[in-house]
Amino acid sequence: MSIEKKMPQVCPSCDTRLKVKKLHCPHCATEVEGLFTFPVLASLSNEDQSFILDFVKTGGSLKEMASRMKLSYPTIRNQLDDIIDRIRLLQKQHKN
């Protein structure tokens, strides 16, 4: 059984947001080095990313998400509003 590792987003020592320094192609062994920031969506928590994927897969239907997750529509709406706030904050941070 293969265990998928989750990419860390913050430094375990000081809690500063990490940046990507090297990319590697497993097919041809090409490597690209630099200092890259995570895309905004990749900067969200795994839970927020899962919510967004489910939202897209339901065609943006909060009613269907509420039904699938066995939660109320207002609860799902609040979760989406919270994610929107986090995205706006991340976008501001990425501009600076």
C-alpha cells in the first residue's frame, strides 16, 4: 500500500510560508531551480482544497453539497464564505 505524502506549506520550525526551490521531472530527470511561490489554491489547506473540488464536481451546487455531506445549506454556505475570505487574504499576500 502506497502512502501519499502531503506537501508541507509552512516551515515546521518558524511557521513561515514555504516556497518551492526545485522542480524535478521523474521521466527525463530535468530539474528547474528558482524561487517559486505556491499558487493561491495550492496554498489553501487540504480540507479547503477538498471542499473546492467537491464544489466543482457538484457543478457549484451548495444544495447538492449539503445533501452529500449531510449538513445544512447555511453551514455549507458559511464554509464557502470562509474559504472565499481565505482566498482573498492569500491573494493580497501573494501580491506583496
